[in-house]
Amino acid sequence: MFKHKILFLTLSFFILIFSACSKSKNQNQAQDLLNLKDRLYWAECDRNSTIEDVESRRFHKFRTEGIGNIKKVIKPGQEYIWLMVVFPVPENLRHKSLALLITYLHFADKVWVNGTYVGGYGQFPPNERSVLWGSHFYSIPDSILNSVGRNVIFIKVYCKGVSGISDTILLGEHDHIATINTLISFFQSTVYLFAEGGMLFTTILFLLIYLWRKKERAYLSFSALCIASMIFTLPFCSPNLPLIFPSKISFLLFIKSTICEGLYLIVFLLATLTIHFIKGSETKIFRIIRLSILGFCTLITFCAPDYNFLELICPLMLILSGVQLVLGFVFVLHVKQSKSERKNFSILVAVLIPLSISIVIDLIIKLFFQKIDIPYITLFGWQLSILCFLILLSTRYNRAVSQNEYLNINLRKEIDRQTIELSKKNTELEQQIFRSQTDLEMASLVQKKFFPYPPKKLRGWDIAVSYSPLDKVSGDMYDFYVKDDTLNGFSLFDVSGHGIAASLVTMLAKNIIFQSFMRNMQKNETVSRTLYEINDEIIEAKGGIENYLTGLMFRFKQFNEKDVCKVEMANAGHPNPIFYSSEDGICDEIKSGSNVDHHGAIGLDFITVSFPQISFKMAENDILLFYTDGLTESRNTENEMFGKERVKKIIRSSYAKDSQSIMKDIIDEFNEFTKGVKRDDDITIVVLKRENSYNFVEELTEI
């Protein structure tokens, strides 16, 4: 316990000694500084006034403080003024190199000490320049000072009618004043270089992020906001960056392009960022209003003829900028927001708190206390708000990246799981496909058994058949009605659709068609009547199945003594057969006369049909060709149909050949015509050519 007391007393002693030394040092430094603000006088002058005539002017005590204090003493329109400071050199500063520091003096100045020019800041017309918020530091060598007696400082100021001088006019030892100047310059100018660099880095960073995630418009508007802030901040760091203020650009244009336009852009982009941050979408009218305000402010500002007019319109421009910002917030508040959007807006408002507080502080300092040499706190508050924006958007970006990584990891696991599951399903599907293919092959074999090729030899007929389904199974079906070696009839039907559904309908219809034909042939009913019965029976048998049939039915009578047979035909919506007459060489379609009503297909309930009968005769070497529409409606690469005329042309050129050769000529021509085009329908072709029935030799059957 005693040791602890000794330690405490020892520490207290050293703290007291250090405090005393520090206080003594500060007091000594204070004695080395002389504030000349109470020794300041002013006198009117014009552009041509020089240091030689300054003594003749009448000077007045300068009693005005605060913003624009020079403006308060000069006449309207006056652009030049002389300031005078009279002082003795304190005893502790005699025979030393001194320095003068004015923390703020606007617009440009030239300084003489005891008639000797010691420097100036800015430039007088015609190429006027200003160091803006930079401090004014002047070295005063001991050789021009009066150690005892009166010393006079004359300052000629080009004030442009709006000037002011700070309350801090320090005279002291050169090194000491130089240290103070460095510190003041840092806070009034150099510190903004760090802000410029930070904003440049932020702009590049978030612009790259936007290019990667273009749906996040807030990143783009934030990058643009940083650029506008850099433009606005340029004048505050211009003393340290002389290259950004080229001699060819007037000071007025420089101020318009940076502080004025930078402020307008900041307000406009801040409102835009607010809308984009909550992922809102402003209306076209609202965007036009905001752009109109920005355009109006820009136009009026750049049309300003001089600095005085620019200062005059400043309140209006600030009001319009305020309206611009309020419009952004009003739009956001009026949009129906979700819970997450309201949260985002609350965060956005919180981010702007540093800016709001700094604006209030500046208003108090500049308007109430009238302090013009204190840096604008709003600039630091705005940098802090930008930093908060940066942190906020970075957090949002990191959250999105983390979510993506999480989703990617889980997605990879899900993909692996789905891959295994898909592999199992593929195996099962392959097995099912194999079974389906097997079943389909079986169905194809069964269907082909249903449509057997006719006997090689039938009395008086040479027959060729080409049956080419699009798939394994077909919607085309044909049948020959034969007894012994006599061909009694033939039918060809085409079921609508393709594939298994159409093939099942063919198998359903074939037995109905066969039974109807045989029954009506025994009753000696017409093929027309037979088609009506087939239509009724198929409608009843297939029920709700939508497929329907088109078809042809023929009955062949016995050959007469001239070896001619009569043929009866009825057509149920099928392409007309083609008949070649060897007697007169005519090749044409067989169809009902113009005065006969012929319409309808088979299997369509509640549809009135008409299947009129057509009769004609076939003699030796006559040819009858039946086909489904897959033949004539197939197209080539130029989208032309094969058509009936090509079929007729082939028959005319091949009529002397047997049926197999005629069939081959048709198929070869068809394949050449459709080369390079995928077929989209079943094709069935049947060629019946009359032969001499008396020359018939019955085919021997193998034992």
C-alpha cells in the first residue's frame, strides 16, 4: 500500500513539472507573436495608385470585423483599397528576421514594409488571380525594419468589391510564423489533397464494381458524386496544385466550373443516389424537372458577366439546389416502400447527419460569429458523409459477394446432388427408352403384318407398293381385297397426325374397313354406301379420339370379253388418284363431276359428309396410281412442293414400263427433289397397271 502511495506521488510531481514547463513555453511563444488586427487602417484608392502616393492618402481606423469586412467600408463598385498597419518592433523581436501572416485576404494583394516590397498573393487585372482560402505569408528581413520607432506596412488590395480580411494578422519571428503558416495551410488547403486522392480512388473502385454489377445503379451514381465532389473541392486545394489553374482560364470561369457547377452536380447526384440507393425508379416527368433545374442553374451561372453578378445570384442558386435535393427526398418518401427499402432510406438519412451538422456549424461560425479565417467545416462534414457512403456501399457489396459465395457453395452441392439424381434418372430413362424402342419395333412389325404386300401375281394386274412411314409406325394404311387370284377391291387411308396415336387408329379402323367392304360386296352395295357405314362405325368405335381419316375405296368388276374391267371408286377427302389411259395417252386425276357435291372425311362426328361414287373402265396397259399427300406436299430446299404435275409427267414418260419400274422412277425423282430437306409425313404409293388377263399364269406355290 505504501509503495502505491509513493508511486502516485512521484507521477503527480512529474505531471506538475511538465505542465509548468509547457505553460511557460506557451507563454514565451505568445510573447513572440504580435497580432496587428487592432492597428489596421484603410484608405480609398484606384487602380493607378502606387506606393509613392500612399502617404498622401487619408487613412481611417478599420473597425469592421467578419465576412466581407472590406466590402463594408468601400464604395459600391470600388475595386481597390489601401490597408495600413503601424507598429513598433517589440524588444524581444529586435534584430531578428520577422514574418507577417494574414490567414485570409481576398482577392489579390501586394505588400510593402517601410517602402520595401516584400511580396504579394494573387494577380491584379487584367489576368486577375486569387489564392482563395490560402494563407498569406511574407518574410520581413531585419534590414528593412526600424528596431526603435515606427514601422509601416502598406497593403494594396484588389478586392473586386466583395473582399474581406481576417482578424488574424500575426507578426513574429520568421520560423515561428512559418510553423503557424504550415499548420494553417494544411487545414485550409493541403488536407483537401488527401480528400481528392481518396475520392479519386473511390470513383475508380466503385466504377469498376458497377461495370461488374450494372444492375446496382447506386455504385454508378456514387462514383459520379465523388467526381462532382472532386470538382467542387479543387479551389480549396488549388494553392498546392498550380497546374489545375491554367493561365488561359479566367478566375471567374474557374469558380463557375468548380465551386458553382460542382455544387449543382453534387446536389443533383445526391438526389439521384438517394433514388438508386432504395432501388427506386423515377418517372420521366420527375427526371425532366430535376434536369431542368440543373440546366437552368448551369445556364444562369455560366452567363454571369462578372464576379459581382455571380455573388448576386448565389442565394437563388442555393434555393434551387435545395429544391433539387428536397425533390429527391420527396420522391423517395412518396414511393410505396417495402420494409427493406424503408430501412435503406433510414440508413441513407443517417449517413447525411455529419453533413447536416457541419452545415449548421458553418452557419453559426460564418453568420453569427463572422469568422472568415476558419476553414469550412461543411467540407470536412461532406468528406465524412462520403466516407460513410463508402463504408455503407462497401458493406452492401461485401454482403452481396458473401451471399453469392454462399449460394455458389450450396449451388455446387445441389448440382452434385442433382447430377447424381439425374444420372439415376438417365439410367432409368435409357431403360424406359430401350423398352419403348423395343415395343415400338414390335408395333411396327405388327402394323406391317396388318398391311401385307399383295400376292406377286393377280389375274390382269401388275402391282407395286411403296410404304414409307415417317416413324417406326405410320398413320397410312392400305389393303387389297383378294379372293384366289382375283383382285376385288382396294382401299388407301391416311389418318391425321403421326406416330403411335395415328398408328393405333389405323389398327382400329382396318378391321372395320375390311368387314364393311366384304359385307357390302356380298350385298352388291356401292363403295359409296360402304364409306358411309365405315364413317359411322369408326365414329362410334374411336369415341373421343380426335384423329380422323381420309381415304379411297375401289371395287374391281370381272374382266369382259374385251379384257376390260369396270372400276367403282368413292373418295373420302383424299387426294384424287391419277389414271393413265393407254388408248388415248391421257394422264389425269379421277374426280367427281362439277355438278356432284363431294366433301368430308371419315371419323368427324356431327359433320355432314358426301362420298359420291365414280365409275370408269380400265383396259390393258392402263395405269392407276394412288398416294397419300406426303408425296405431293413434300417440299425442296426452295420451299417448292413436289406436286401432282411431276407425278403425271413421270407416268407419261414411264407408262411402257412395268409397275416396279414406274414406282422406282417416281421414288428416284422424289428423292432428288427433296434432297437436303427433312421429311415431315408418311408416304404410301401404290401403282396398279393392267395386264392381259388371258396371259395369266398362276404362280406355283412351293411345297
